[in-house]
Amino acid sequence: MQPDLELVHIRKGESFAAWMHGYPFRTVRWHYHPEYEIHLVVATSGRFYIGDHIGRFEPGQLVVTGPNLPQNWISEIEPGEVVPTRSLVIQFPENFIESCIAGMAEMEAVAPLLKRSHRGLLFDKATSDVVRPLMERAIEARGLARLSLFYQILDVLANATEPEVLASLSYELDLSNINESGINRAIAYLRENLTDDIDEGALAEMVGQSASTFRALSSATPARRWCATRTSCGSTLPAWHS
């Protein structure tokens, strides 16, 4: 099944999104987005899907995914149960992190991590334990303190024990059918689920950014699309919506 496009909300004056969500939640579905993601589960256990990888998760699981890598985490909870905080999330655009690497020599150390994340990376508990308080602080921080915490998180990840690579090497997202209808579906979905921190103005800005990104990908040659994504949607994956 083709995954849904998720429009990532990055607030004005900020370079990346840092937030938390509970379960069930509107973003919990088989989806993808052009941003990198750092995803840390803090509550519940269940099954997760990264590209063509299927596995079990529990509290403390830390995963980093690259651009356009389909993903989903489905928690096993009782009917009617609501979990206030299930995941901590940081999402950052490719052009932002590439400009950081180009402008700061020290950031070159992060490049191998980003390259490998295109297949999804699962880190050990020791790394998760170090990253969790940094992510919690980044969610609440503002200004340069927030940016400093982001760099600290990247430093921990770049120097961590070798993570497990999740999706197979042959997994590739087919971007040939990206069109306005897919973007419009994402817009409609988000509009129906607007939260207090996402108004129509913010939605319009997100739409413009995502439409530009996906028009560029849809018009690219297959080789350029492969370089831009390194991921795919497998035809054997079931419909994991929740």
C-alpha cells in the first residue's frame, strides 16, 4: 500500500520540529515525509514498520529515519485506552542539515549517520538513555539553547555504538506517481486534524514547502530520485492505519 504523505510543521523562526505525541494520534499511520526523523518511544509496546522491516518495540526504542522512508509504530493498548505521551520526535529538513554540514567543518562527522539513516537505524538502550533527556529539553527549549541541544543529540548519535540497519538494501520508494492529488490528500487530512499550534497560516506555509519538494522529486530522473530518497514502498506491506 502506498504510504501517506505527512506534512511536517516547523514553526516560524525555528530550523526543526521538536515535539511529543500520545497514542492514538493523527500521525500514527503508514506514512512518509521528506524530513529526517529522530523517534524515541517512551511508553507502550507494539509492532513497528520501517520500509520493509517489521519488528517489535518497547519503551526506550530509539530510531533515526532518513527522508521519505515509510514508517509506522502501532502500540498494543486496551480498547478506549489513551496514552498521553507515547513518542518524542525531532524532524529536520534535508536542506537545513546539509547547510550545517557545508558551513561547519565539525558537522562532517554527522554525514555518515545521515547517509545510513536512509534505511532506518535502531540504536541501543544506552544511547537512548542519553538522548532522551536531551530530546525532552529540546522540546521545551527556545532559541540557541534549542539548537545547542539538537547538536548534542547529533553528536551522541554520530558516536554511538554501531546501530542496527533496518530496511533492506533493495528497498526503494517509487516516487513516479507523486502528484498534486497526494499533496492535496495530505492537506485535507491535516486540515481536518488541526491542533492548537497549527493554524491555517501555518498550514499554507507547510503546503508550499512540501509541494515544492515533491514537485522536484516527481520530475527528477529515476537516478536522481534514488539519490534523494534511498527508500521504497514494498508491495507486500498491509494497510497499517490506526
